[in-house]
Amino acid sequence: METKLNGSSRKNKRKRRKVHPVVFTTDPEKKCLTLNNSIASFKHCIGFCRKHKCYVTKKQFRYCSVCSAMIKNEKNPFWKEREERKQLKKLKKMLWKQKVDAAMGNG
């Protein structure tokens, strides 16, 4: 007797998955589960990874591979500082290009 696996059970599992609502609490001292099963206070968590179903700290975001399924905690000042750093980098790059063009006589 042969049994055929048509993948129907896999499809049913995908349909039954629950969507976990992301809650960013206002209490900064509350503990939350982060990547690598570590625990951190909520004030250090900058977002939530939907793929791994856990919160992400600044250090984990910078040094670990974090997928694109991340929900940002817009209340955290990290994101504002990051945007400011990006703008400063773009400005420095633009000024450097102007200097090079002026030195070459192109501008």
C-alpha cells in the first residue's frame, strides 16, 4: 500500500497560523524576550521581528542579521538618530563630490 503526500497538511498549517499583535508598552522597565532567547528591558528594544516573533535591541539590529519582517517602534529615539546620521552621511558625500569636481575642474 502506497501513501501519497500531496502537501495538503502543510497548506492547512499555513492557514491556521495566528497573527500575533505587536504591543509596544509604555513601561520602559518591563522585560521582553529578544533574539537569541535573551531578556532585555523594553527601553532597549527598537522593534519587533515578525519572523522570529521576538523583540530586537539596538545591538542585535546592528550586529546580527535581522530580516525585513521587522516592525519599528517609532517611539524609540534610535530611529530618529539613525535618520539624522543617514542625512549627515549624504550631505558629507555631496560636499566631497563638489570638492573633487572643483579640484578636477569639472564644476
